[in-house]
Amino acid sequence: MNTILGLSLPAFTELHVVISLIGIVAGLVFFAALVGGRWLSLLNGLFLVFTILTSATGFLFPPKPIGPPFIFGVVSLAVLAVALYALYGRKLAGGWRRVFLVTALFAQWLNMVVQVVQSYQKIPALHALAPLGNEPAVLATQGAVAIVILYFAWTSLRRSAA
């Protein structure tokens, strides 16, 4: 039986999902607070750490041909490296605050896109609504995710420019 980090594949998958959900929820709360003018350092840290862990643990699954999950993981880690540099290396000085916001929000969006796709593939009730993954329900959910991220981006970038 395949084990990853000493866990069975189903147990590791569950851990990966929990890590991903913590990152997503922490990111949503952090960005919602940012829109309200509050910088929640702890939640930002949770968002960054768990979003990095989401991508890192994704690479530990049994190898498959390079496809969207692998590409999303690589892009997410690259974008998060820029976000970390903007936050810790440049201390959000000058335009680096905007760089942080754009890269962090992009990483949040990538994580949420994958979560939507995985939810429609793995949750029976959602899969019944969209067995192919390209039905209106999936597209509407992805549209809602994009609207939330674009709202956070527009509002937080406007606030940072003021």
C-alpha cells in the first residue's frame, strides 16, 4: 500500500485537504479584514504558511503526467516566493505593498480554483451536478470565486494607493 509521510494515501489526502481549507479560510478572513482597513498578521501568516504547504504537499502525491495540478503548484509557489519577498524582504515599502497584494491574491485564487475543481470531482452531491466538470454549476462557482478575488483586489489595491 502507498504511504506518504507515513500516512495511507486516503489519510494523506485528507491532511492535504485540511491544510488547503485552512489556507483558504485564513486568506479569505485576512483579505476581508484588509478591505476593512485591518491588517491581521496572524491570519496573513496562517494564509501564507498553509498555502505554501498546500502546494508542497500536492507534489508528494504519486506521480502523474505533468498537468494542471502540477502547473498550479509550481506557479503558486513562485508567486508566493514573490509575496514573501515583498512582505519580509522589502517590508511592503513603496510599491512592494501592491506587489504583495497582487501575488498573495493570485495565490489565493489559484488555491480556490483547485478547491472548486476538486470539490466537484470528489463530493458526490456536487459531482452529480457536474459530472464532466465544465457544466454551468462549475462555471458559476468559478465565476463567484473570481468575483470575490477581484473585489478583494480592487478594494485593497485602491486602499493601498490612498
